[in-house]
Amino acid sequence: MTATPVPRAALVPAGAVKVVPESDDHPPLLHADGFVAPVPVPGAVNTAGVEDSPFILPDGQTLYFFFTPALDVPPEGQILDGVTGIYASAWDGTAWSEPERVVLQDPGKLAGDGCPFVLADTMWFCSAREGYTGMHWYTAKFRGGTWLDWELADFAPEHEVGELHISADGAELVFASEQPGGAGGRDIWMSRRVDGTWQTPKNVVAVNTAEFEGWPALNPSGDELWFSRNDSIWRSRREGGVWQAPEMVIGPLAGEPSVDAAGNLYFVHHYFRDGEMVEADIYVAYRK
């Protein structure tokens, strides 16, 4: 991590009004037992801009997320504005610290980075950058307190580019794709690593429907599969090696789940007013 040359708040539109739970027309609600009612993460993470794509480390001490100052910033504007990208915040015991931008490009070169996932000292992220057409997967290594050595790390084309999750033991990869052979629309798929090679992905039949399933994540122990469907967050439990029918946990307007080792659920909540999205924040539902 390096210090952000331009403060995030400096580019949030001057007229933007921070939405708070008291003024939220459609707050996220619990639909399952075992959690405390969801709240915005405490501290300095959320602004009147757009915080999205949260990823919490298993120890619950570091939170990664994507930020852009406004919903209407076009992709080319995001690459050039100096603040859009991946950020990291540290937990101080009571609140999240002022986030620092995670710089994953050489000085003077352009990149639009997002969808962070971290396992041990490796980050997977998606990016549109100089020298490449479209979005691709990349990795970076955490060395000496800084993310370095980024390089292209594409999977097979049918994996598509978007949020993914790799199990704690590195043996399973879960992602969303519209490839043929699914239940309809975008589905959750899983691949296993055998002798260092990712095998042909298999459809996770138990959780997929004709609806749009996406943004999957495994809990650190690998016995829960979390994902988004219909602007809500769902969970499937693995029993005897078999994924069970999922249950809705939080909705509406909740997605992109990430779970720490304590079972605390982090996600993005989109605020809507008069039928239009106006902002997005990172929320947490603490495990009881």
C-alpha cells in the first residue's frame, strides 16, 4: 500500500449527500438466524461516493474494497481520476482506519483495477490496463508491506473476468459465468486444482437457478458457499461433501458477500431513491 496522492473525498461530487441508515428507503434486512442486524462498517471506509466489492481477510483485521467517487464516472474517467481503484483499511479494535489506495501499476502507466481477492501473500484482481484489450486477471505479491510483482494471470476464457474466490487450501476455485451447461443466466461454477492445474469447471447445481447467481465466496473453513441472487445474499452449506439448497440471509439491495473466520458477513449495500441508485457502502452483519 502507498499513500493516496489525492484524497478520495476530494473527488466525490460536491452535491453528494451521505446516505445513513436513518434515511435509507430500503435497508438490508436479515432473513436468517445467527447474525446481528447489518450496519455500515464503523470508521473511515464509507463516503458519499461508491464503496463496492469488499473482501475481508480471514483474521478480520484488513478490509479490501473498490472505490469510485460517483456512480456516473465512466470507465475511462475511472482510469484517469487518480482515486478510483482498490483500497485497504485496517481494524484498530473499534473502527476501520482511513483506507489507503493499493497501487498495482508502474508509475506513469494507466490501469483500472478492481474485484480484489487475497490468499496468503497473493492478490488476484481484475484490471483494464495499457498494452491489453479488455479486462484480464492479474496477480500481485505482498512483500515488505507493499503489493509488488503484478503480472497477467488469466484463467481459461470461460471463467470470465469478475469476482472469484479460492479456498483456504488453494484446492478449489469458485466463480460466476454464463458459459453453456448451466441452469440459465449466470451460474456459480467450481474448479479443483489437481497437480497444479485447474480442472474443467463443474456447475454447482444445488445453488443455481434460471435467475442470475454471481459474486461467490467461500468461508475460510470451506463449508459455506455465499453468493448473490436477485439483489440478496444467499448461503449454501456443504454437508458430507455435498452442497445443500441455499437460504437467503440478507436482502434487499445486498450483494458481494465476504466472510471472516469468525463468521462475520461483509457485503455491499446499494442505496436507491425514487427508483435510482444513489450510492453504495460496505456493511457488516456480525455473527452472534
